[in-house]
Amino acid sequence: MKASNSVAAVASTQGAEYFVERSKPTADEHSSRFVLWRVLAGLFLSAILVVPCLWHRWLVAGDLGSHVYNAWLTQMVERGGLPGVRLADQWNNVLFDYLLTGLGRLLSFPLAYRIAAAFSVLLFFWSAFAFVKVVTSRTPWFLAPMIAVIAYGWTFQEGIFNYYLSLGVSFLALSIWLRGKGWNRFLAFALTPIIFLAHPIGLAWALGAGLYAVIAGATPRRFHPLLVLAAIGCLYLAGAFLRSHYSTAGAAHSTLSYSGLDQFVFTSRYELLPLILCGILLAAVARETIVLRSASDLWARCSMPVQLYLIVEAAIQFLPDSVRLPQYAAPVASLTARLTLISAVLLCCMLGTLRFRVWHRLALGIVAALFFAFLYQDTGTLSDMQERVSALVHSLPPGQRVLSTIVPPLRYRLSPKHILDLACVGYCFDYGNYEPATRQFRVRASPGNRFVISDEQDASAAEAGAYVVQTRDVPIYQLYQCRSAWTDLCIRPLQAGEINGRGGMHFEP
């Protein structure tokens, strides 16, 4: 038994050491001046990183509005103010909600949700930064602009913050596991309950990547292509199992576009940025292989992130995009789009193994500058919409029920679908709030309550504009797009027997 334990320990150590070739710190890295410079640089960069959370009056980011609204409902339920609405005991997909609810008890929700979002960005950025550093054995300051872009990419803008936090903590755990020795590695295991509390996919990534690193470390490099194929085969079988045992659906768009670069493409003008990045990557690889004649050395440096990237991309191809599990009323959706956040960080790991010239770094900075310039304009439009929605709902008497049907233009990947929720916090009720009906979140609702639709099919119909208003629902109001511009919104009362999406403009989703 002792012998087998020692073999496992050696294999584990070899896995981490293969993943990153350790370099001994220089004397300069131990100097107080060097440490002070790094601390100051980190604080300065952190201050810049949170600016997009503050640069408009409203922070609109997809499901973030729903998280804020349900944190407010949680407070109301705890005070006994919402008969028919209750809180369920749940131990996954809730970390961000706990954070937001706790901050909401101490601060106003407009301040609480900005702090929670900024904290999530900093956690994800610095955890991804640490992971890239461990993988490449280089402090990736020159990649900081690209990691910042990824931090504010599709996952953040879609507002799926529990998953976002789970990946942040998982990258931190992997960094500790791969860099640590002996007892230090138990800290990585200590983080696993926190990862699961945030989202199970983050835990699956942390355990899978850590296990693969250990196995690869104990396997000769010439057999690594077989390891990759074995991992891909397991993913294929997992996808086949899910499709044969559960109701599943594929991605709405081609999964071939889910390369990690999709994380920072929201409209057609953003498509220039991946092209620039691909040009930088090709130029850097060509320089390594042709000018520096170090193709074998380059492969040795980038082999592991390439292997993990291929495995993640295989998961995107072979796993279903949504799965209907028996314990939930609605499918667990957008799985393939979520995984590309991991792909994007692994792409940074590959970039970090290259020996960049000054112009490469300048080009990365230009890409980041263009991204945030575009994002400032687009999120400003959403903030203006949110201001309009707030004015509309506050023109109603307090405590009213409201439905919303807001559909952005085709190929527009920023999400305005929960701007009603933010406006209703403390004032009205989003009657079509999807969370209670899905049974995937803490807030649950019983049939007959007057605050939220409890049936998932009715909630989906209300969001799609196909809900038939019942007598028990009245008085109720509809927020809708009322003019030729998709950002122009109005509000009107609904009558019993009326379909909620019948009036107003209709934009192709």
C-alpha cells in the first residue's frame, strides 16, 4: 500500500512538472523593490479592470439583472412579504447569488451588484493570469490586455456569473495544484467545494484538467497524441450517453465558430478583432519556426495547452448544447458557448509560449483598445435602454406586475433580456421572471401566487410573447418594442384573454 501511494505521489508531481517547467526565481524576484513594483502594478491594473463596471449609469449584462432582482426577492421572502414564493436549499449554481444577497443586506442594490460584478472580474482575471503564468513559466504582463478582453467577453456580458465565478476559482485551484508541492496542494482541494457551489462545470474542468496533467506527466511524450484521442473518445461517448438518456438539443449556431475567439465578438464590427489576433499568432509562429528555427522547442513549450485546447474544443463539438435533466423544469442550456471561455484562456496560454516582438505586443494592445471602445459604445446603448425602462415602470403605481418582450437584432450577442428586472428592484414585479419556474435556482414559486409565473411553459411563453393573459393576472402591464428602432420601448396595460406579444414591433431574433 505504501509503495502504491508513493507511485501515485510521484506521478502527480511529474504531471505538474510536465505542465510547467519550473524556473528558479532570480535574486531580483526576491528583492523588496521588485515585490513592491509587482504589487503597485497589480493594484493599478486592478483599478483599470473595474472601470467597465462603473463607466455607465447602469451596468447591463444579461442575466445580471435577473440575479439582482432575485436577490431582492430573497430578502422579501425572508421577511415573509411574498406568500407563495419560497427559498430552496441548493448547493450549486448559487455562489454569486449568495454574494449578491449578502452585499444587498449591507448596501443598496445599485451599489451591491456593481461590487459583486467587479469582484467577479478581478477574481477571474487574476486567476486566469496566474494559470497562464504557471503554464508558460512567464509572468504574462504583455497578455494582460487580452485576458482583460476575455474577462469582459461573452460570458460576462451574458451575465452567467455563477459559471463565471466557478471558472475563476477553478483556474486558481489549478494554478495552486500545478505550482504547489506537498501539503500546499491540499489548498487546491479545499477550493473544490467553492467551485461546486458556484457551478458544477467549473469543477468538472478543474478535476479533468488536473487529472490529465497528472496522467500526461506519467506518460512518455510520444504517447500524448493517444492520450488526446482517448480523452476525445470519452467526450464522444459522454455526448452519446446524454443524447440517448435525456432530451437534448444542439447549438443554435455552428459549433465550429466556438473557438474561444467568439468570446469577444458581439456585432459585425467586432469580427475584425479575431482576424487581427490570428494574424499576430501566425506571424509569431512563423518567426519561431522560420527565423529562429525553433519549431521543436516551440512545440515542447506549447504542447500541453494545445492538448487541453483540443480536448475542450472536442467537448464543444460532441456534447449537447442543452440537456433537460429530470430535477429541473427547464433545460440546462448554452453549454457549448460557456466552454469557449476555457478555450479563450488556453489560447492565451499558447500566446504566452511565443517570443513576441514589440510590435506583437503593440498589436495586442490595439486589439484590446478597439474592443473596449466598441464595448463602451454598445453598453452605453443598453444603459440608455435601462434608464428608459426604469422611467416607464416608475410611471406605474408601486407593486404592479409587468411582462417583457425585448428581442435584439439578428447576430447581436449583447443581452438586454433582463433590463426589466433591474428596473423592478424595490418597486414592481417581473411576472415572467424565469428563475422560479425552472427550479434551477434558490427562488421557487407555488401555483396561484400573485408575484411570478410558476409554470415553466407559461414563463417561456411570456418571454416569447405568446402568453395568454388570465383573469387572475390582471392588472398587469407589458414592456415592449414600440417603434422601428429596436431600442425604443413603451409600456401598456394588458387585458384578460390578450396575447402579451401581439402589440408593438417584432424583430427577428
